[in-house]
Amino acid sequence: MFEAQDRRVVFELPLPEQTDEAFKRTPTGREKRNPDSFYAAWEQACRQRWRALALVIKAKLEAVETGITTFEDEFLAHIVMPDGMTVGKHIKPNIAAMYASGKMQPLLPPPAKEKRP
């Protein structure tokens, strides 16, 4: 989580479970790892995810700084709303429902009908 341009931004980073079977065996899957090797493989997977997140955020900030895009456009889904939920968590269910129903929100509201005297 960080704050920038008067916005609070949060990224949820799912880390692998230590109990994941992928860490219990060597990459070939033929041999079991010892506890130290098992823990080291899990730590490496966690570090890889942190590095990937750092690269994503740096790339977004660079795009904003160079004027390719705006802060809000790059981080919109991750901006925290006053209720504590991100914009993405608010919007995702509506997007899925609209695609499932085939009923999309109009891009523009219909023009207001003028009342004639």
C-alpha cells in the first residue's frame, strides 16, 4: 500500500503456500527436498513475486511520469475508496454481470427530452 496524488493505492500480492507440493520436490519432480531446500524454494518463489510487483509499479509510475498515461488510469483498479474496498472490487462484479447478461451500460446517457410550451 502507498499514497500518491492524494490517493491510497493497494496491491494484494498472493504469496504461495508453504505447504504447496511444488516446493516439496526438486524441479524434475523425482526427488524430495530436504527441509532447508524446501524452505529456500518457497522463499525464492515469494521473492520472485515481490520483484514482479515492484517492476509493475515502477513501470506504471514511469508511464505516468513520461506522460504516456495518467496516474488514475494506471492505478484505477487499485485505488482504495472511502469504504476500504478498491475500485476494482467494486467494479468487477458489475462487469461480469453485464457481459453475462449481454446488457451493457450505454456509453452516453440518452438526451433529455425538451419540454415544449
